[in-house]
Amino acid sequence: MPAKLQLSFSNAVPKGNVTTICLIGQNGEIISHLEKDVAAHLIGVMATAQFTGKFGKSLLIYNDKNSYLLVGTGDNLTAGIEAEKLGGKVFLALSQTASKSGWLPDHKLDEIILADFCLGANLASYYFDSYFTEKDKDKDKVTVHLCMGSKELDAKSTVLTDRQALADGVFLARDLVFEPANKLYPVEFANRCLALARLGLEVEILDEADMERLGMGALLGVGQGSRRESRMVVMNWRGGEDEAPFALVGKGVTFDTGGISLKPAKGMEDMKWDMGGAAAVAGAMCAIAGRKLDKNIVGVIGLVENMPDGNAQRPGDVVTAMSGKTIEVINTDAEGRLVLADALHYTETRFLPQAMVNLATLTGAIIGALGKEYGGLFTNSDDLGSQLESAGKETAEGVWRMPMGPSYDRMLKSHIADMKNIGGPYGGAITAACFLARFVKSTPWAHLDIAGKAWSDSATDIVPKGGTGYGVRMLNRLIDNWQGASLSEKGQQSDD
Ligand code: BES
Ligand code: MN
Ligand code: ZN
């Protein structure tokens, strides 16, 4: 995965014909180290243009043969999302200049802020052009030259390489989400995961026979109507001592027609990204391995295509999950939970993880509840929940906690099996979460319903229109800050 932004390193900004990136504080204070006469000139221009240095504002000015991109940092620029957004804005401004290249002079900001700035510029540089026969050759030309003088910052800087690995993970997740379903089906998704072995990840692939042996009737039932075979991918990163791993689990429905409970035609093309949870897990594992984290992390992905055909599962069918529980499949379009039922049980029983987080584009109902601003968070552990909330806030990949409890869970009662796969007409995101909870026995666990987050309708500073890679940065932050978690006495329950 090549970086789409070019970074280059030198000691000082050359004398002529370049664009200098000038960071300006809230009150017009010049943060970048500039020569005195240049600084004096800029102060004059800022006064005329009433440029104050408000966060994210930018202004391109010309002086002799040089140009200066003034960028407002606001008051006291901080590391993390703020520096990233600023990097994204600078990338966009540079991509609109003729030279497409900018020189960042030495400044008072520390290395972490600088690395996050570069991460943001890099995240903004992402595009997906695999299926255009004519490529825009200028796209990869944007260059930021870092001139950190005495700080001797170079391509080997550990913070910069760390951020690069994180961007690689985000880019992988975005690529997977963008890919159409005729190109990216379960076996192909599994192959893309296999390629991550180059980073030192152990990657195992379970085929249908393996899953049959394990009794994964819930997952296999979803895939049985497709010409494409189902797969499960297990990615194991053993960076830590003999501790129990942290587990990530993803829904990977490479296309969701709804099956026999067929979806309407309008918008069905969106269901190519019904593997956004799996993409986030693959991206997170890519980043974790690339960053060489000193922890044990396991990523498990259930991969199926949900199609209607002569062999497809019917509404009313009863399947037996790996846990032994039986499920009456009332609606074949509620397939993600069937895939996760087996993926969660398999992960919990095989790896005995200290905690488990699953990501899934699980329900339209979560979009009804939260819009497209937050992922829905459901958990049996207040500790895990609050750490996810913090990680989400810090990375601008927010989650909002939703309730669970017996009064919702009861809606899954079936007359002929242990449960049915849908609840009543209301609270669909919650009953889906309660369904998943039935396949987790005793592990602190959280379910993130990311149906509103995997794909975006418009670009922001660091996220393109289309595949967002949502979850990769949040999961990395969660794991970096991880404090352990225990089960809560009772889940968050509604009044009975
Ligand atoms: N993949 C969909 C959920 C979804 C909807 C994701 C919109 C992204 C955008 C899921 O498999 C699904 O079809 N869910 C049904 C559940 C219903 C049948 C209980 C839904 O949300 O309508
Ligand atoms: Mn569905
Ligand atoms: Zn689905």
C-alpha cells in the first residue's frame, strides 16, 4: 500500500520558486521559523486580508517568485485529531496549487503534532481509482517537504513510521469497502487478508468444510444461496507475552441482496459495503502488525455473500449455530447477526480473549436512531464501553451507547426454536444486539453497529466520499490506551 502523499526531508526551505507552508496562531502569531523580511511582509498581508489564524483557515499569497500558504492553527494546536485535520486542509490547499508541493519550515511544535499533521495529510490524499481506465497522473504528486533543521527528523522517525502504518490500515479498509462485489467476494477478501502475512501476522483461512466440521450452521446457512463460497479468516498478532489476546470480530457480507427476503432495487448497490466491519478489522490488524504492537490481538472475520437462489435459505428455516443454539430464520435479510453468532462463539471459545469487540453494518435501524454521526455501541461491560467512547472521541470516530436488556431480548422468542433472528417492529438495532449477546458467554464484549459510518456521502478533511475506513483509528487508539475491563453486574437494562 503506497503512501499517496509524498513526504520529503531536507534541512532548510530553498530560496526561490517554492510554496512555504506558514503556520499562524490564533492572533496572527507566526509559528513557523521564517526570515525576518518574509515575516514582516506576511504580517502586512494578514492585516490587509484580515487573516487571523483561526483554526483551519488558509490563504495562499504570492511575493516575488515565492508563494506562501498561510494556515491558521487556532489557539495552541494539539496532537491527534486537530493536527490531523490541519494536515488534511493543507493537503487540499496544496493539491490546488500548480507545483503541488509545499515546504514546511522548522517550528516550535513537537514531533507528535508533526507526525499527526502528516497522518492527516496522508489520510486526505486517499483516492480509489482502480477501475478508471485513464488515471489522473497528478494525484500522487502532492509533496510535503519537512525542513526540521536541527531536529534531524527523517523517514526513519519512529512516530512517522507509526502513523504511516496506521494510514496503511485505514487505506486497506477503504479499498476493501470501495471494491465492487464482483471483484471482492469471500475468497478474494480472504486472499487480501492472507497478503498481510508479509507483516508478520499469522493468517488462517477456514473453508466451508472446516466450518461444517465446527458446526457453524448459522454462518453457512447465509452463504448457501451464493455461487461464491463462504470463508472465515483468523488473523493472529502475537506481539505480547503470554497474556490473553484482545479480539476483534467483523461482519463480512461481501454483498447483501437480502436473500429470499429480497431487498428493494433502489440503493441495493450500497450493499457491496456490507463488509465494512470486516474491512475495519482487517485494517486494524494491518495497522497493529505494521506498528509492531507489543500486545496479542486476534482478528476474526466471517465472509459470506447473501444471495437468493434455488439453494438459498428460506424464511422459516431453522439452523443450528456452533454454540448449539437453534435459530428460526424469519427474515433472511437479518443475515449479519447469523454470521456473527458463529464468529463470536468461535472467537470466544477458541481464544478466551480478555475482551472482544465486533464491528458490523448490522441494521438500518441504527441509522434511524443515530443518523450518520455515530456508530451504535452496545456492551455488557461499562469499562469497555467507556474506553470505546474515549477512543472514539480522540479519533473523531465517535460511538454512542445504546441500551440492551431483557425487555428487548424477550422479543427474540420463537415458537419452534431457541430464538428467531429478528425482533418486533421497533428497536431493531437493539434487538439485533441482544441476538449477538446470546452468543457471548462470559467475555467483556462490545458490538459496534456501523451501518451509518462505513460509507460517507460527502468528503471531510481526512475522510473521502465513499469508503471511510471507520473503526481502524478508533480500534488502534482503544488498544493503545487499554486498561482492562470486567463484566458489568447487569448490562444496561431497560425497566422491566
Ligand atoms: N446490511 C443490512 C443493514 C444495513 C442497512 C447496512 C443499510 C447499511 C445500510 C442488514 O443485513 C439488514 O438487512 N438489516 C435489516 C434487518 C431487518 C431485516 C430486521 C434492516 O436493517 O432492515
Ligand atoms: Mn441484510
Ligand atoms: Zn447485511
